Amino acid sequence: MSTRRFALVDCNNFFCSCERVFNPRLLKVPIVVLSNNDGCIISRSQEAKNLGIPMGAPLHEQQEVIQKNRVHVLSSNYTLYGDMSARVMSILREEVSSVEVYSIDEAFLELPEKFDEKAASKLRAKVLRWTGIPVCIGMGTTKLLAKLSNHYAKKNHSYGGLFELENHPFSNDIMASTRTGDLWGVGKNLERRLQHLGMTTVLEFKNASPACIRKELGVVGERLLRELNGISCMNLEEIPPARKGVMASRSFGSSVESLEELEEALANHVARASERIRRFGLLASHLQVSLQTNRFKKEEPQYAPTIGHALLTPTASTSQLMNIARKMLHSIYRSGYRYKKTGIFLGGLVSEDSFQPSLFDIPVTNPRGDIDKICDAINKKLGDPKNPLITRASQGTKQSSKGWKMRSQRRSPRYTTDWRELPIARI
DNA sequence: TCTGGGGTCCTAGGACCC
DNA sequence: TCTGGGGTCCTAGGACCC
């Protein structure tokens, strides 16, 4: 049997690259893209990285370097990024039959035998030419090694965006100069525990005894070790496994104290979450409502309750879920706190075609279910995902909203998904 | 003033059963 | 005085990811 080979294709600075495709003024200058609520920096162009702006940093901590270097700051535009991602993925599928979409900007491929460096280089060029998005490709006999190779392809520009660690004559030297924390699946905690065992570099970890790692770090550690040694333990997941739960939450633009405003914000989250499960043909059998004060404001009293509720009969009805969620919110709400966030989690998801009805259910068709489906269809056709045309009164109106709506002050147009925001070419 | 959101997997521990 | 052991299922919380 021939050895399997994987590739990890990763879009470079994905959100920034998407912005640049439609706005050439952003080329060759430092740019950053912000998280929801314009809070943290979640994507940086190479020029911004070179300025030392760290990933995940709060925007307000970087104001000085941003102003001094005239860094362009953009709010996130997930509608655009989602569409660009779909374009990249469809090109990958044209070239390779086994594709696992791992995240919005990454995909694992299982490579055919004849797929060499030349083929990888061609693939890169095609994605760039057809979408405007630059990608790096890492290859290896396991997913972990492909991911690690990708890490080097991104860091070392002389590799030309391609790398295969196992083929490299100095692979041991390279691994000896890489911290274990750079490995996929090794976070702060595992890195510290490895350090306690006397291993700081990837090479030291690679040469560790499987029995020792199993004992000290459990199955998670052993799997990493084996993958690092070329024993494939992770398969390609071409068909995404069924979703376990759906969450919808947002920080508020500013603090909120009144129950009415919290209700309005939560109603919007319930609307989004229930629309999502309907889209997947799922019903929820339990839900969780959470509330949170601003954990960064140590001087303010903190309160962060979560409450769960099981449903006798699973549902995806927006109004039904809104009603229950509102009662749950009432039961955990306490006045006198300044709240920063509320959210809903829909769990115990089952398919609408095959769920276990309650013993005590009266089998009636739910007329509201039809209303939801009609609203979904209208919103899909005429609204945009962030701003649906039809909403419930409990979700408030543009005028009624006060503090809870999130900030998004520097969003670029939805170039590819909204007729009204198409780019305009002038001759 | 300002500090994201949405997931998965694993483990430990309690409840419960025989 | 003496008070089992092994299994499953569920949940909460931690760790990690992008």
C-alpha cells in the first residue's frame, strides 16, 4: 500500500486578502480587520504584522502604532469572507477529489499519488488567479505534518508558499528550532506540561516515548505524537459531522442595564439561532440562555449566570423559542448590574424528519412553523443576512435600539452578495 | 470610552443500575 | 465491628481551534 499524503491549503491573512481583492488602495499598505463590535484585531496584512501588531490584540491598545503608521482599520464583513471562501473551496474541489473544509480559510486535501510540488504550485496559481486570494500549501503524510509544513510555508517566504517537511534534508534542524506551542493542537497548557517533561522543541517531542506521553498527556498527547511521526490517526472528514449545537451571542456596543433592552437583544439572537437550525433541517431539544457583565471591569460587580431548559418536544419555532428564552432571561436577570453580553445556545439537535415525539404530545402540525419558513424565504431573497427584512416586534426596530447594538463602523461593502453594494468600475 | 464569536473533543465525577 | 464492584450515561468544565 502506498503512503497517504495530505495537504493543508491555508489562505494568507484571509480577511485582509478579501478586502484587498475589491479595494486596490489597500494593497501594499498595512491593514487590519476587527472582530465583531470592532473590539479586537483578528486579521493583519503582512505589513501590519511587520509593525509588531499582535493577533487578537484589543484595538484600543494598538491606537498609537495604528495612527503613527496610518494602518487601515476595517470592521469585519463576514458576508464577503464567506462568499470568497466558497469560491476558493470550489476551486480546490475541481482539482482534488477529497477535500475537507476545515475552517473559513483552510482546507485539508488527501493527495493523489502523482500530486507533486509542480501540481501544488499550479493549484496555488489557479486560486490566486481566479479569486485574488493568495494561499500557502503544506504537505505531509499526516494531517498534523501537513499543518506543520504549512506553518513553515507561511513563515519562510523563500519557500514560495509551498513546503513538505518530510522531504527536506534538514527537517530535524527545522523541528529542533520550533517550539511545541507552534504545533496544531498544542496550546498554552500542553506546552507547559511538555516543558515539565523536559521537552521544548518539536524534535524533542517527536522523539518522546509513546507510553510516557500516553501516561502524562492522555490520548490527546499520544495522537499528536503518532501523527508527528508519520502515523496517520486523523482521517479526512469530507462530510461534516452533524452539528451538535448552535450558539448566537454578541457583546453590546455599550453596557446595558434594563431588562427590556436585554430582551430585545436576546430576541435577535434567538431569531438568528433558530433560523440557522431550520436551515439545517434540525430541531432543538434544549436551550441555554446566558448573561454576562463586563469581565474586564474588575471594579464593577460581576455576574455571569447561565440557565438551561429541556424541551419535552424538540422545536425550531422562533416564537416558541423566543417565549421560553424570555422567561429564562427573567429568571436569571438581576437589576443593579451593567451587562455586556447575552446569548443563546440551542442544543440536543435532532433531524426534523426523525425525532422522538413526547409521549404526551398531541400530534398537531404547528402552523407557526410555516410562518417561520415563509419569513426565512423572504429574508433570504430580499434581505441581507445581517439585516433581515422581516423580524418580530420583540426584536425592536432601528429606532428603538439603544445601547445593545454592536459597533461596526468601518465595514466594507458586500461586494459579491448584494446588488446594491456591487463594486463600480469607472472608465 | 474601547477588550469577538462559534465550535469540537476529552475528562472527571455524579447518578443510577444490577 | 462489618457496609461491593463494575458498568453506562449524563453533565460541567477545561483545553484547544480558527
